[in-house]
Amino acid sequence: MKCYEYCKSKNRNCKESSCRYWLENKSTKNCAIIAAKTEKHMTLEEIGNIFKVTRMRICQIEKRAIEKIKEKLIN
């Protein structure tokens, strides 16, 4: 069982701060994967608050990710 699956199944916060998906956010069990899989739609500002960056930075990252996806689909 993967770390995030274990934390979600046991309804506990992750304590593995060395994990590449770990982030300090109790509402998402300290896990970026759990945060991404949530049913709730999140605003750019809410995402920025989780990662401690501005909503504008999240918008920039989102735009770049969309560009990369488009490049892959065209080629």
C-alpha cells in the first residue's frame, strides 16, 4: 500500500516529511496526492495557500502545464 493510500485509509496526517508529495496542510492529510484527488473544486488561491505561493504563480504553472500538454498532443 502506498503512503497516501495508507494515510487516507487510516484517516491520519502523513508524517513522512521527506516524501516528495508531503506538504504542510492538515486538511489534506499533509499529502499533495490526497489534495489533488479531492472531490471539492479548488480556486487558484486555495491551491496557492496549500503550496505557500501566490494565486498568480499557480496560474502561471497551470498555463505552462496546458502548453506542454498541447505540445504533446500535436506532436
